[in-house]
Amino acid sequence: MSGRARLMWDEAVAGYDFGSEHPMDPVRLVLTKSLVDAFGLGGGLDVVAAKRADDATLGLVHREDYVAAVKAASADPRSARGEYGLGTEDVPAFAAMHDVSALIAGQSIGAAEAVWHQDALHAVNFAGGLHHAMPGAASGFCVYNDAALAIARLLELGAERVAYVDVDVHHGDGVQAVFWDDPRVLTISLHEHPRTLFPGSGWPEETGGEAAPGSAVNVALPAGTGDEGWVRAFHAVVPELLAEFRPQVLVTQHGADTHFEDPLAHLAVSLDAQRAVQVACHELAHAYADGRWVALGGGGYAVVDVVPRSWAHLVAVAAGREIDPTAAVPEEWARVVFARARMLGPGRMTDGRWPVRWREWSEGYDPADRVDQAVLAARRAAFPLRGLLP
């Protein structure tokens, strides 16, 4: 197996553009790649552009009529009036929407193939992580569910156990739905509570279908959860589940919208905590999946101040060239930020909260603490179904 990491990148993914008024500004992708380049991370990476997912591959997850609807909306965006979730405020139709969405999906599929075929140990597609798309509908800024497609491709190639860990602030509902009745896939999602945030799902009682009890685990965190609680919740749930499941590949989704500056959500997590969880995912891949790790991006709408730094750290962790949390951003990147966004960017690589400290679950819990209540609810609902103590 190659020990090198792979970064999936095609500059055309920046064409995933819902318009100037939409919060998912593709400048976040361009600025992330620029920051990766400014830190010289290419020395530890193979940068590869995969081909666009074809219709047969999209059919691993998406219905034929839905793919046809995406193509029709791409050809005539004005014809999309909400059917199949297209032409809505969340997912406005745009020209070439099918092509660029299939291209992003192709990068995640290519990442999965590279890891499975041992062409790379780790593979990153920060343009991916579009976890809300359903088999027959667009949702939540997502057209094709590249995360689910990557997992489906791994299963097609012969994988018997794939774990998916989603730390986006929003519930990974689309991926959970696709594999609801498939015991080969374990989906774990840590997200803001569905009472206060889209998509309104991800309750702890959602634990998988009749054919796969315990295959879905949901930690629904209260609004306002900060670094210590967020990282504590991750470590209170994820490692024990992975130790039991022993995945052959770990697929993770790293939406940056948990950050306290994100305009669309209500958690209070820092870049330092996001980096801590990225490092933990890397370590867990080596501990339980022979190092096979596919890491995806996701949400994140502080497109200059947060997303590029968070995902540059993700790439650096995967490449084995971690960026010092106290490092200043390179001057050349600051110039790119001003040229592309007409604003001054951040001055350092994290929020100055490193190292992030938390209390291990094994040390006990506080029944009056809302984060601990969320963790306990998830453990009580799902852990016994997997033969684990809650």
C-alpha cells in the first residue's frame, strides 16, 4: 500500500455555484486549495483529478428519474420549480449543475477507490461531503450524495464493513437514509439538536432499520455546545463503536459549520477543536481500519475566516504534515484572500485554544449537563443493539 496521501482536486469543482446570494460560496474551495498550496503540503500528497461519475455509478445511490431531472434542470434552470427538490431556495438550479455535481461525486468515489485499491492510505476530497442529498431528491444545498456514493462504491468493490462518521453541524440524514437497512455500514453523526436546526432529523432513537439494528448512531447536541463538550461527545461515542465494528475503511465528513462564527448554526466550536477531531479521526483510522481513511468536506459558511483554515488542517493531517496551530497564515495566501474576496483574512491558523482539553467519559458523567444528556441518550439507544454497555 502506498503510504502517501491523495488529495482529490479538479478546479472545475468550483463551478458548484448556486449564485451570489447563496451561502455556499465556491470561493471557500478555491481559498482552501490556495492555502494548501501556500503551506507547501503537496510534498506529502498526490494531487489527482478523478473523472465525473457516470449515470451507472450515480445509480448506486440515486434513482434514474432523479438523475434525469437534474440533467433537465441543468439544461434549462428556469424549468426547475421545486420538483425533486430542484429550483428551491436551498438548491437553485444552474447551468451545468449535473456535470459539476457528478464531478464532485467522482472525486469522492475516486478517493474511495484509491484507498481500497491501496493506491493511497488516506484520501481527501474537501469539495465533497454533500450529505443531505437523497436517492430521489436534492436537499440542503446537496445535489448528489458523494459520501453515500463513495461508500456504495466501496461495498461494490467488496468491502464488508464501512464506518461513516459525520461531524458536520447538520445531521447526515442522506447517508443514514441510504444505508438505513444495511448492516455493512455504520453511520455515526454528531450534530446540533434537530429541534433547533435543519434537517430536523438525527434523534438518538434513530438507530437503523429492521435489517440493521444499531447501524445508525446519533448524538444530538444542544445549541451552544463548545469545544470541551463537542470533543468529549466525540470521544464518548466514536472510538468504542469503531472498536466494536472494526471497519475496513473509515469515511469521515468534516463540515466546518460547527464553528462559532458560522452564520447558519448555533454551536460554539473553535478551529482548534475541529483540528483535534481531525487528528482523532486519523488516529482511529489507524487503530481500527488499517489506516484506510477517506476524509470529506461538507458544510461551512464562514467561507473566508473558517472553512479554508479548517480544511487545510484536514489535508495536512492526512498528509502527515500537520500545521502548527500557532502558525501564522502565509502572506501569499492573505494576498489571494484580498484579491478573491476583497477582505482581510484571518492572521493565524487556529483560534488560539490549543491544546483542546476534555474529560473522558470513563471518568463519569453529570446527569444535569445537557451535553452529557445527549451522549447518554445516544449510548442508551444504540449501544445495546451493538452488544455494548450504554
